[in-house]
Amino acid sequence: MDPEPLSAERMAALLDGAPAGIALVTAPGRFEWANRAYFEVTGRDPSMIGHDFHEILEADGTWSAPIRAAVDEAFRTGRAAAFRSVRALHRAQRAGVYLDVDVRALDARPGEPARVLLMIRDVSDRVEQETRARLFYASFRSSTNAMQLTDAKGVMVDVNPAFERIYGYSREECVGRKPNLVRSRYTPVELYEQMWADLKDPARGYWSGELLNRDRKGVERPVLLSITAIRNQADEITHYLGVAVDRSEQRNWELRAAHSDRLASVGQLAAGVAHEINTPLANVMLIAESLRRRTPDPEMRRRLDTLTEQVEAAARIVRSLLDFARREEPRVSDVDLVSVARDAIEFVRGKQSPDVEIVEVFPPEGARVSGDRGQLGQVVTNLLNNACDSMGGRGRVTVEVRNRDPVAELEVIDQGPGISPEALGHVFEPFFTTKPEGQGTGLGLAVCHGIVQSHHGSIAARNLAKGGASFLVRLPLRDATVRPRPRQ
């Protein structure tokens, strides 16, 4: 037996209790009926029933031009339409609401006007979640810290651009692999064991600490890593979010600060030692000279000459110590770095072997810096002498000056054997030298380092791929400088 069809009154009662907003519109536009949910969801007034929707003055999201056009189209052709996340006004909610609006034509009965059903659902919560998700993902993408998202098995499902930049791996290379892609062999296994124990502990669920990671080029990077376990409603771990703060630059500054402190301490010690040694050296020189005048013995004179040479060598070391320890305030003036370089080159050419070719690459406009001309000349002269010595008195040395706003660069490049990897990180330390015993004090580059620092600049050494070594001095251009600080 077929069920008895519902009466119009019964159908209206059922629809009135539906959770979604439902409205009936009759051609050419009469707003025929709507349930309670329609007025709750849209915030409109029931007084609109019986009026033509074309006459509605407040054409907000629910009756915007596209929706009006869709209803008219449904009257004519029966075509349905759907509008998602429509922004609409609401009298009871100042922030408004977001609605899904569906337009559906009903089957037309012969002799009756066309009818269209509007179904409206409040999706504000969904839109808020989507907006929040987009915001969080945008934050993930734009963070300056390296971020990685892994699944419950520790496989990366996403990394941000900072991760790509810091470690040198593209997102495509990372997704599907585990974070041990950047693991350093210097990080102990015990640390990772503690990390996983903390992450899987329901009472904790996170781990934070400092460790070493390795980038694509094999460079060890100290990072402050924080990892959080992400759990679902069933308290099951679904993902892990890792955030790594790259501390490489901070560590470099710490090492530079420690280096400066060591230089200052060594400088104080060197000054005291130099002054204590100067007096006995002067006495030995006077005694040797007195003996030379008194003795006619050639052998004795030869030995006294050797003694004098050794005393003079010791005196040169003392002068180097005093240069290193000196804390003179730079006499600041407007200096052309090109002019300083040319003067140093002329001086070195008069001392070095004629088999050394010095090539000059200078900008025609010069390079103006603020500084002490004498001290800067001492730096360039020292670098030139070291370059010539490294080649054994034969080869080409290139001296180039460049304007790289906001700094001026002076680079000295030689064709020598380069600097060993073991020595490269120590060349600016006092008393460190790669020269044979008796040919260097190990203070020249330390003095250069101090002078350049006092001029708010930097000096760096590197080996070139084609052979030879480069020393690069960077100083603020005159318009971008502050007064040089006293050497520390």
C-alpha cells in the first residue's frame, strides 16, 4: 500500500523545523515563504514575505546581483546555481556571516508560475577555519626560521622557504624523506634518543635544544631546534612540527667578540713584555759595540757582528709587539683608498723582486672612506708583502679596489700555493704564522685585523678555486661611515 502523501500544511511544518534556511520564490519574483532558519541564518525580517525580491533595498550577500541573476535564470531555464562562502550582513552579528547559497528550480505545474527554492547554510565556522589555516600556512611559508612538518613516522610532508635557503635543499628534495637529510655526524645519538622520548611522552610532547645540522654543502650549522608533537582528538600523534633558529651568524659574532677580547689581552701582555725586553736589549747592543771598538781580533769582531744581528732581530720582534699592542686613536680624515693602495704599491715595488708583477685594478672615481691614512697604508703594505713572500718572489699580485655601496672593497690576490685549510681559520691570530722559523713574527695580520676593525670594517682570507689566496678588506664608504673606534 503506497504511503499517503503529505499535506501542504504538514510539509510546511517539517520544512519550518529544518536546520537549514529555506525560502520559496515564485516568478516573476514574489518572496512566497521562508522557514524560521532562513531568518535566523540571514538576519532578515519576516516582513519581506509577499514582496518582490527585485525591490529588496539591502542587496547584501544573500541577495547580491549574482544571486538575483541566478534566480531569474532559474525561472527562465530551470538552471541551478551554487554560491559558496558568500559574505553577508547580519543584524545580530556585527562581524557578519558567511553563507552557502543554493538556487534550485522546482518542477513547474501546468498553468502555474515557475518556482525557485533557496537553501542557505551558515558556514562561518568553516570559513573561519579555512582563513585560520591559510593564515597559519602563510606564516609557515614566510617565517625566517627553518620549519619542517613531518608525519607520525617522521617523514617530511612540507618545508618552508627558509628551510630551503638555510640548508640548500629544495622542497621537492625534502618531501618524502626524513630530517636526517640534514643530520650532522657531530650530534650525539643520545640527543636524538632523548628527543624522541620527550616527543612521545604524552605528559610532555615537545623537545627543544641546540644541536648541529649539516647543509647541502657540508657546512655544520648550529641551530636552536624546537619540535612539537601534534595530536588529534583521540590524542594520537599525527604530525611533528620542527622550528630551527639558525645561530650561525650569532655564533660568528660570538667568536669575533671572543677573538677581540683575546687580542686585547695579548696586546696588554705584549706591551708589558716588549718594554721589559727593550732595556736589556739596548744594554747588550751597547756592550757589543763597546767590545767591537776595543778588540782588533777579526774573529771576535765577526762574532760580535753575529751578536748584533741577533739583537737587531730581537728588536724587530719587540717593535712588532709594540705595533700590535699600540692603542692609538686613528687620525680620521677623508681618504681615497685608491691613493693609499698606489702609495703602498710604489713602496713595495722598491723592496720586492723585479720578478713580481703587481696589477692595479682601480675605479676611475676613486673610493672615499674616512680613516687614518697611515694605518690603512700599513694594512695594504702588509698584505702586499705577504702576497709577494707567498710566491717566493716570482708571480703576479692583483690589487683591486671596488665601490660596493655602502662599502669600499680592497682585495689583494696572489698566485701562491694558498693557505692550508688548517691555517685558514687562524691567520689573524697573534703569533700565528705560516712562514719558516725566523722569517715571521705572526703579528702582521693581527695588526691589520685590529686596524680594520677600528675603522668599522672587516678583513677576510680565502683560497681561490684557480689557485692562490685572496685577502679582502671592506670599509664603509665615506657617506655611510661613523667615526672609527679605538683599537681593542
